[in-house]
Amino acid sequence: MNSNYKNIIENAYNKAKSLKDKGQLATYIPELANVDPSMFGVHMTKVDGSNFGIGNYLIKFSIQSIAKVLSLTMAYSILGEKLWKRIDVEPSGTKFDSLLLLETYNGIPRNPFVNSGAIVICDVLVSHLDNAKEEFLEFVRDLSGLPELTYSDKIADSEKAYGYRNSALCNFIKSFGNIKNEPAEVLDFYFDMCSLEMNCQQLSYTFTFLANGGRKLVDGKKIISKSKCKRINALMLTCGFYDESGEFAFKVGLPGKSGVGGGIVALYPNNYTIAVWSPLLNPKGNSYKGMKLLEDVTTYSELSIF
Amino acid sequence: MNSNYKNIIENAYNKAKSLKDKGQLATYIPELANVDPSMFGVHMTKVDGSNFGIGNYLIKFSIQSIAKVLSLTMAYSILGEKLWKRIDVEPSGTKFDSLLLLETYNGIPRNPFVNSGAIVICDVLVSHLDNAKEEFLEFVRDLSGLPELTYSDKIADSEKAYGYRNSALCNFIKSFGNIKNEPAEVLDFYFDMCSLEMNCQQLSYTFTFLANGGRKLVDGKKIISKSKCKRINALMLTCGFYDESGEFAFKVGLPGKSGVGGGIVALYPNNYTIAVWSPLLNPKGNSYKGMKLLEDVTTYSELSIF
Amino acid sequence: MNSNYKNIIENAYNKAKSLKDKGQLATYIPELANVDPSMFGVHMTKVDGSNFGIGNYLIKFSIQSIAKVLSLTMAYSILGEKLWKRIDVEPSGTKFDSLLLLETYNGIPRNPFVNSGAIVICDVLVSHLDNAKEEFLEFVRDLSGLPELTYSDKIADSEKAYGYRNSALCNFIKSFGNIKNEPAEVLDFYFDMCSLEMNCQQLSYTFTFLANGGRKLVDGKKIISKSKCKRINALMLTCGFYDESGEFAFKVGLPGKSGVGGGIVALYPNNYTIAVWSPLLNPKGNSYKGMKLLEDVTTYSELSIF
Amino acid sequence: MNSNYKNIIENAYNKAKSLKDKGQLATYIPELANVDPSMFGVHMTKVDGSNFGIGNYLIKFSIQSIAKVLSLTMAYSILGEKLWKRIDVEPSGTKFDSLLLLETYNGIPRNPFVNSGAIVICDVLVSHLDNAKEEFLEFVRDLSGLPELTYSDKIADSEKAYGYRNSALCNFIKSFGNIKNEPAEVLDFYFDMCSLEMNCQQLSYTFTFLANGGRKLVDGKKIISKSKCKRINALMLTCGFYDESGEFAFKVGLPGKSGVGGGIVALYPNNYTIAVWSPLLNPKGNSYKGMKLLEDVTTYSELSIF
């Protein structure tokens, strides 16, 4: 990696680090409330293989909703464009777990990244795979190069115990006929999927296929077609940050996805991926320092997709 | 322009032209219902100055909401980031003239491209300019290199006579205090602004400053800073096509803006702008053939921002 | 009037009077903010002609939305059941000036007492009368026995100057085609209609026809059929207090109508009408002390329609 | 019963019976779709003990949501006015199983008769009774004088198997903290409660306590205080027919409650109760012929509460 990027990331990291601690830990998943709020790390992986990290970039955290991009990738590669009969591709304009728009649109989630959409994606995988949990885990192990990766039972159990809102969403969609399996089975997979843990280095590496035209860096293996890869990137840009997606596109200008664990991954096509983690969230549920750092990185590098 | 682009555009044009006529003329502005529905033209202008057009690309049409990008540019350059206290930057998730979200968000429009947001932009210009109508016209004349450009009274009058929905929006925002001038004055400017007419060649040329880092092609004159230019492009990507914005980002993958006159302008930063016109609209209010043509252009050129 | 009612009213009056002043003056009509907030009066008129008042029951106040019952009566007697093609008869579940439900129901107001519904009623009267303002005034003069009654220019002008929300409603309904005349003309009548002033004695007397099967007390003149009279009473019960209608039915149990001037009129069919006035409003826009007094009156008299 | 009522009911029955069959069987509970659609019966019980029935008034049917009045009565008598911290008393303005307003009002159902409200009532009973199912059954057995009354397993099982919408509602309210027990337990009771079966004679008799100031006809036993009895009646008037409540108040003018099994019970305080059953439903989910019959009964008897 050339020194320019390093400098920009270091500067952005130090500037964001010195911010008085704003934001709050996610509390609706009890286990997430136990995280050390001072954690802050960032790691960039370039498609040329060079990479750079700073801060707590080797500490694992719960990637939560970031995993929705991976389950979408798997479902999209299986079903192709038919997938969009079950889910739309529009920004929701509302909170990540809102039921409002579902009622308006007859059980068709607005996009695959709001909770309702990610639940439908899980339903698709349950229908089309012999063992969705295992096969999805294998898929992520392959992408990440982490053969030991497992679901975190502690996180999944914590979320299951308090996941009434997601249970409401799943049953609601089922009542419209857009969930084909039993809600309990779909939710069980959903909670496991969201329980994956990675550190910033692993996370930025795992997402490189989306900055690389759909192919893995290490061996060029095609994960998804170039066209589908672009479309997933477009979805991240328009829908990746719930009702703050417009703000992220406006200020950062990169496709990305956040999770309530405080992680964010973003990418500049044909160039790099970057993963940042700070568990204190802004009122929209996105990492407070992570958003600031990424804004600085694209401002000073003058490299956004726009 | 290299022949590759020409071929791609020609092919996409011919393919879209042969589509059985789908879509409908805009009817809510009576004057727009008189347009010849068979019109179809496209024109690309590259930042290197080369350009290419095909079909009815020299016939003028009402650019309608496309002008909102230009009034936003003017207001943004005057107020800077303070502008965003009056308007948000999030996709609306609803129809272009919906009042629903205004009520939820206390009179703050979701973004500058829904009607309510564009009306607030007009209010800003009325407040900050001596003569908003004349100065905005001068601004567009300068951008377009068309010193004779004028508002179309016929279109503006037609819209004024039936503009009850926009009048409702303006009075509604005023009731929240987010319109500072009298609704009648703001609307008068709004209807004039939307009445501008250009052909595809002129329109693609006018927008080149947004593909050129905020500077005019002809003389390098700075219209808006590079950072603001990128942010306007980001807004076009996330909000430029009403509740079909996600679809356009997904399938075309370029910042763009449509108008109910059947025009669409889109741009690839540092590369080109493209304007297309076909007055038959899909159910979301965007040009049916224009959307198809642009999808083909980016699919075959493999050049989208993603 | 038998002494029992007198006692109950006196007790309820004294109890409510001693409440520490809660509530706020209406402020969105500037002229209403000038009213003496300590005013408090009540007057009952029985259908046997006996009547009784206490407190400031001879001081005039702006009856505001209470007049909507009278304009509805006039429009209903003219159009009959055809009226309900233009307006529904369902509680709105939302604030009195909400636009939300209008969008959902394509410009058909939920009932004649939300602002949108009352504006459609005005439109109906403008269409069917030679001079709606004068003929409506004559109608109310006849009902009230007050030949000198006039619109209050001061109140009407004050409301017109700040009536952006109502202007939004009227233009919005017009955009759906459910206003037939020009918004300016309809609103001019609407603001005048809401500007009428009466005292509690006059107000309770004016409404006696609704407690008397549709006929005036003084001469038995039929104002409206018995069936229509009952239906207007039903509408007052289900819709007379905006999103507090259920609460009023629940606690008071009488058909009634409130106005933001702090007046409330209620009635017990075949028995009495009662008008109360205290200008301090609760958060729902209904008279704070007025509601309390009426609750006590029906609790202690054990006479509600239930 | 005097012959006048008999005649009015007979005439209304014959008139409604001759209506060409409109409406549809409820289909969302599979077991209800098996009912003979030609069934039609009505039965009136006067508080003087006289009674009269015609048609299939001795055939049992699933009373469904009508049971919500009885569970409300039980919960209200236990908790008193504290109950209204958990549920509001306002008409919803929306469909019976809508989630929209729940989101707006933070998990507080609009009233006890929409599904969400009835589910909260079940939660209250589960919390305050040793065995909610048995004690509620005992309560209804006492009211109805039917010691053999039981829940219908066939109906309850049918509803449980397809009750995804109600499961969504219960989990959604739980996510706001307004359900205290486990959703599965609350729903199990809810589905049983809605599975009760009675014929028109039994149903009209069971409800006589609400027409009799809260006391049973047979022995004067106090079920609920007079004041609470009136309030339950007020709730039935404003909220008993979902988003057709206003229409029922307007045309029939009596407190009442409908169920998707096609039953309706209505009452005239201090006078009579009437139960009607015809399983074909109008688009709002209320019995088509039942509504017509009751409208005729109050029109011709000229006896409504208004």
C-alpha cells in the first residue's frame, strides 16, 4: 500500500479517536451491551493485495447486519433475478426494523438489507439449500479464508431471547405468504447468520470479492458475476445504512454496510475495501466514529465513486 | 468519441426504439399531453469534448424536474452545508408528490428532488437573490451556453392552472415554518423553473460540469466545489428517480435525474454525460424507453460507477 | 329545570373551576391567543324550555369548529345521502388537520368534522347556494334566534393570515378532484364559518334542534328529518373530538362537538343540550375544564346515552 | 315481547333474507370457510325477559371477536381504570389487524377490540388469573347460563395454524414491552377465547348484563359497575366494527360488536340485546345481512340511542 493511503487512514483514525465519546452501545441485544466501548480499529485491503490496519483491528466483534450482504450474495447467485420478485431494491426511508412499509407493500420488503428483507433472504436459503446454516457457514469460510469460523452461540442466543421484533416481522411477512418455511426455522438461521464474528482485517478481506468484480482475490475464483457484483454494490450504496443511507452516500460516497455491533465495511470498486469498528452507535444505529473516519478518508483521498 | 460508445448507444437506441410503445404521456400538466409520443432521442457528451447523438436529439422538450439539479446547485453554492438544515438527503421511499413524509418529519423534505424539497430550494433562492427568476435563468444560460434560453410560458401556465398538489405541498411546508416567503411567490418561481426546454444535446452539455468536478467544460470556470459536485452526484444516485431510485442505481448504476417530460440525464464522473428523451412514462413517472436505453448502455459498456 | 340538574351542574362547575389552571390557549389563530384564559361558563337548555347557566355563560366566544355541525346540517339537508360520496363517516384516528389519511383515501375526508371534511362541506354549500356565506349566516340566525349574528372579521382575518395548513388541505383535496370550486373561494367561506361568536346560553339554545328530533324548540319548525338528526348525533359521538372522540364517548357518553376557542356543546337526545366554555385546551385541542365538567355532569346525573 | 318488535324484526329479517347473496365467507381461518353460507338467524332478548327469534337462531356459530367484549369485561373488572395505561379507547381508523398504528403509538393498541388490543387483554388475564383459560370459560358459562360451554378445539386449532398475523401483532407489542407473558402462552389463550360457539338466542342472552346496568337478568348479580358498563357500551359504539364503526353508529346507532364468523350482537341500554348471524361478510369483515337487518330494525323501531 502506498504511504498516501496509510497517512490518510492514520490521520482520520487519530482525528476520530480524539472525538469525545459520543453514541451508545447497542442494547437491544443484551450480549452486545457487554462490549468495551473504547474499542476502535480500521483496516484496508487493496485489490493489489497490500493492506494496512491501525487500532484494535485484530480484535473480533459481532458483524451483525454486515453478514446480510453475504447471505444476499449467496441467494442472488442461486436464484438470479427471480430473487427480486420476493424483495424490492428501493431504499426504505424508515428504520431498519419498521413494519410500516411491509403493510403498504403487501409483505414485499423494500430491500434485502432491512431486517424484513434479510429474513426473506434467509427463507430463500432455507428453501434452496439442504442445510442452510452449514452451507452458508461454508460459503463465508471460503470467502474469508477462515476455515474455523463458527456462529457465536452466545450472541445468537442473546438475540433469540429478545428477538420479538424480528419474530413479528417474520410472522407478518408469513401472513402475506412471502415466507415459505416455518418462522421458527427461518429465524433460527437468521439469528445465527447475524452472530458471526470477525476482526477488521478479516472483514475487509472477506469483502474484497465485491471490489474485484465478483472474484476472490486469492485465486480469482468467481463468486458472483460482474453484473451481479455491481448490483450488490449499488444496493449497498442506496440501502446499506438504513435511513442514513442517503447521508452515507452524500458524505462518504462509497457502497457500504453497517452492523449494530459497530462495524462498517465499505469499498471502492476495483480498488479497495475498508472495515472499521467502534461499538458506540449514533441515533440511526450506525457506528459514530466509523462514519466520521470514513468521511475523512474519502474527503482527503478525494476518491469516492462520485 | 471512440466508435465503441457510438456502437453501444446506437444498438441500445435501436433496441429500445423497437419496443412496442409502452408507457403513457404525463397528463397532469395538460400541455405535456400534447407532445408527440413517438419522439425518441439520445445524446452523449464526453468531458474530452467529443459527443454523439441519434434520433430526435435536436428536438426541444420540457426538462421539468431535471431543472431541480440546477436550482439545487445554485442554492448549495450560496448557502453551503447550512442548506441541509432545511432539507434532508435521504431517499423518500414514496411518490414524488407525497405529503406523507412531510408530516412525519415536521416539514423537512426528505431530499431536494422530491417536489417538496425542490419547493424549499426555490424558497431559498427567492430569499437570497434579488430576482430569483432572472438570476436562475442567467445561471442556466451560462451553464448551457444558450444565451437565448427562456422559460416556457405555455408550460408554466399549464402547470400553474393545475398545480393544486404543489400548492398543497408549499402551504403545508409553510405551516411548519420551513417556507419563508409567500407560497404564491415561491410557486410562481417553481413552475417557471420546471418549464425550461432543451434538446438532448443541450441538456447533456449543460450537465457536463457535474461530470467535470464542478467546472464548466468550455472554460474551466468553477461552478461548484469538487466536494459539493460529488455530493450532488450522490444525491442524484440515491434520490434522482423518486421511488424508482434504487432500481435505477441497481440497473443503470449512474447518478441521474428524470423529468415527467420524458427526459433523463445521467453521468459517469470524469467521463461523460448522457441525455435521453422519450415522453412515454412508466408507472413510476420515469421515461420507459429512456430507462431501458440507459440500462443497455451501462450493461454493454460495463461502465457504471459500481 | 328541576333543582337536581342545577345542583349537579353547580357542583361540577365548582369542582372544575378549582382545578389548577391546566392547558393552553390556542395559539395557531393569533386572535384566539388574546382571550382571557380564566373565563369559564356553562349553560344547559332542556327541551322543555327550562334552562340554567353559571359562570361566564353570557360572554361571547369564538365557537370555531362547533359551527361545522351547523354547516353539515345545511349541506346534509340539501344533498341527502348523496353527501356521503364526498365524505366518509368514520373516526379519523388522527389529528384534526392531518393530511395523512387523505392521501390514503384518495381525497375523501374521513368525516365531516376533521378540517378536510368541513372544507368539503363548504365546497358543497358554495356549489349549491347562490351566496353560501349569506345563506349560511341566515340559517344560523334562524336556528339561534339571533337576527343580528355576523361573522367576526377580526377572527376570520386572523385565521386567514395563518391558515396555511387549511390551504394545504383544500389544495390537496382539489388535486384529487373532490373540491369543485376554487380553493380561495372555499377557504374564504370556511374561515368565515369558523369565526362565529356566541355565548354558552346562545350556543346551547342553537343546538336544541338536534336534541329535539330535528325540530326547533320555539316553533317546531323542521330543520332536518328525525333520521338525519340521529345520524348527525351519531357522527358527533364518533368524530366530534378529533382523536379524543373515543375518550369523550367513554367518559362523557354524549354526542358533542368541540372548538379550539375552548367551547364544547353536547346533547342528550330528547332531553337537553349543554354548552361549556373555558379557553384553555388540553394537548388534543379540546377544552380542559370543559371536558372535566361534562364528565362530572354525566357521572353524577347517571344520564348518558349508554 | 310486544308484537311491534316482532313485526319489525320479521320484516327486517325477510327483507335482508331476500337480498341476493352478497359478501364472502371468512377464509383466513380455514375452519370458518366450511360454514353453510345460507345460514341466517336473529334473536332479541328484552331486559323484561321476553324474547323472540327467527330463522336459524338456534344454530351455533363461532362468535369470534364478539368474545372480546367478554374478556374486556373480565379484565376491566379486575384492573379498573388502570387497564387504560395498556390500551387506549380511540377508534383505530384502520383494519382490525393493522400494525401501522401500533408503531406510531409505541405498542399501545388503539382500543380493546382491534386484535392487538384484545391480545393485550389476554395478556392481562394471563397475568392476573391462576388459569386464564379455565376462569374465563367459567365467567362466560356464568354469564350465558351454559354450564357445558367449551372452547372449540377445531376452530382454535384452525386459527392457530394460520395465525401468523396475530403472532406478528403479539411479538410486536412484546417488543415494546406491553406484553408481559410469553407470546405463545398469550396467543394460545387468545385463539381459544375466539373459538367460543353460541347460537343467536344464547348470544343475545349472554350480553343482557350490558343492557341491564352491568347486572345479570336472571338474578341481578353484579358483573360490573354501572359506570364501567356504560363505558364498555361506549367502546362498542366507537370501536366495535373496526373501520366500519362510524358507519354502524351512523346507520344503526347502537353499541355492538361483530365477529368474522358472521355474528353481530347489539344492544339498546335498559331495553334489549339483539344477536344476528349470517356468515357472508362485507369487505370490512362484518356480516353483510346482519348489518342490513339491524339498520332496518332501528330505522323502523325509531329506537336508537341517538
